[in-house]
Amino acid sequence: MTDPQAPAPTPAPPYASRTPVHEQHLDGFGTVRVLPLDPAADAAVVHGWVSEERAAFWGMNGLTVQQVADVYAHMGTLDTHHAFLVVRDAEPVALFQTYDPAADRVSECYDTEPGDIGVHLLLAPAGTGGARPGWTAALSGALMAYVLLGLDRTRIVVDPDVDNDKAIARFLKQGFTAGPRVVLPEVDLPDVYLPEKKAQLAFLRREVAFAG
């Protein structure tokens, strides 16, 4: 018989039941967990982020929640491209994607090397607290640890839009070296369409990110 006086069980924190591919505690910041994206469960959160004007460079403005879910469901069938929801403690804070540059259109614009990995990062809005000094650097450090150390890759490549000054400045501040400005060709396939994109390539080697 249930004791009516017994306290109700404490609900598990959001996302606690999901197994991360990377988990790292950062003093003064919290615990960062990198979770494989669940297209159905995470579509509403991701849709809210990609629909904002600031996320126009992500290329998903105007999509419905279901269309966002469909995009990531398709990505989930690929061996070369992967999507993750990044959670700090119990709060979703970023959409993170990794890909094999040799299997991506970016390979037509630079000489790929063994050990290269491409990444895309979309941060959640800052919220009511406003700007968070050092916050992005801390989060990015955990993600670079996952990619360069956890996945044993030797170089990260990023390809922000040439007009996305904020993202370019952020990468350079994090130690990336600017590469060439390129035009990523249009991709028009039955399951995916990507318009032509003018991009600023930038690179970060493992020995630079984790010197010493």
C-alpha cells in the first residue's frame, strides 16, 4: 500500500536518461553533456533556435518543426554527418554538428587531410541574463575536447558565411587560423538541398588547441 504521507519521488533532471557521447565538468561553469540529437524529441527546441533572425546563417529560417525533425532524421541515416544537442547541467545550450569534410561539399574548396573533421555550432540565445563573459569559450573548449581528443582528430575545419562576422571573430579568438574565402557549391539531391554559400574557412590543429 502506498503511504499517502510519503514524499513524492524527485523527478529526474531533463535529459538525464540519455547517454552522452561526451561528458565534462568545468569548474565554475557546470557539466557539459553532448547528446546524440533525437530528431523527434529535440525538434521543438532546435526549431526555436534556428527560426530566430540571428540564426539566418544556419539556413533553416521558415521551416516548420516537422521539417526540422525531418532534416535531422535524414542526417541520422548518414555515417559521415552527425548532430548533437549540447546540455549544460539540465539546460539545452547548443546545437552541434560534426561531419567528414571528405564527404562534404567543402572538400571541393580545400585540400583535406587525414584526421580532419568539420563542425557547425549554433548557440542557444543568451536569455534574460544577457551576455555571459567567458561562457562561449568554456562551452567551446568542452566541444573541442570531444572532437580533437575524444574522437582523436587532428584538425577542425569550419566554414561560416563570409558575412557572419560574429562567428568568424569567435573562431579566430578561439585559436583558429583563417583560411581562404571560398564558394561552396550548390547541392541539389532528392533528400537534401543546400544553396551556394560564400564561406570563410578556418582551421584549428590539435596541438594548438591543447598545447603542452
